Amino acid sequence: MALHWFNPPVPVSGERAGMTHNVGNVEAASELLLQWTKRGPKWNLAVRVCMACLADQATPQEVRKAFRAAAIEEGKLRTAHEGAD
């Protein structure tokens, strides 16, 4: 199965302090969404858009936008300068 890539990747904090995941495809976004705990309305939308993309009913860029919004809602979005020494 081919991955559904989007660009640019969305940097999100990982499970350990200082860890960053640069999420660049729908499958990785889906996997991380299922690990998050807040599960608010933006999380719900991101999950639905991921599922739609996997069924060829949405684009990877639509997933990126929804995933980024969910990461903000979850408090997981990282910026380029975070964690830089």
C-alpha cells in the first residue's frame, strides 16, 4: 500500500521530552491521532479527514490542514525553533 504524502511535514512533540515527530503522511498522522488523549472537535475532524483520504475522498493536503489544527488543539504542535540548541 502506498503512503499518502503531504508537504511540508507537521512537527509534533513526541512521547518523550524534546522528541519531535515530523509527520509527512496520512498514515503516520492517523497513528499519532489515535495516541492523543484530548480528542476534541478538531481531533474528530482530523480522524474523519484521514479516513476520507484513505478512501480517496479527500486529499493529503486536507489531512495536513486538519492534522495541524488537531495538533494545536492537543498542545502538540512544535515550531521550527523549539528544541533547537
